[in-house]
Amino acid sequence: MGSPSDHSGANLAGVPETDFESDAYTAAIAAELKAERAATGVQNEVIAQAANMSARQVIRLFNGERAVSLKDAFLISQALNLSMNEFVKRVEARVEKQRQG
């Protein structure tokens, strides 16, 4: 039996199968977080406090220097007054746009 994957490049658990996919999601998450922070004007320190992390950790996430856990994404999106559903839709749209060139 073959690998349990679909044609989207992610396995059945939704985890990207390639470094490109992983990097694309990390970059899209960082870009979306930056865009929402700019739109709301929420400071890194406020986001850090809401997400129970240091301001440096927040900066690293926003710069795409480290992957974002689901928990961190949830807490940060709350601090930015953005639903997880909307956040995920925006990230998916960014990744799809990048795939299409």
C-alpha cells in the first residue's frame, strides 16, 4: 500500500510532506501575522503577554525564523482580535497564491 497522501502535498494528518511546503506555510503564517499586527497596531509586547512568550519569541515568529505551533497561532490570533478560522483561511490563500506563482 502506498503513502497515505492526497494530491495537495500534505499527508492525511495535514502535515506538509516537503521542506518547500513547510517553508511556504511558515512564511505565509509570518506574513499574515505581520499584516494583521500592522492593521491592528497591537505591539509585540502585548502579543507576547497574551501568548505567554517573550517579545523576542514573537519577533522570531513574525520573521518566519521558527515554526508556529497551533497553540501559539491561537493565542496570537486572539491577541490580534482575529478568529483562527479567518487566520487559517488567509494563510491558505497566501500559500495557494505562492504555489501559482
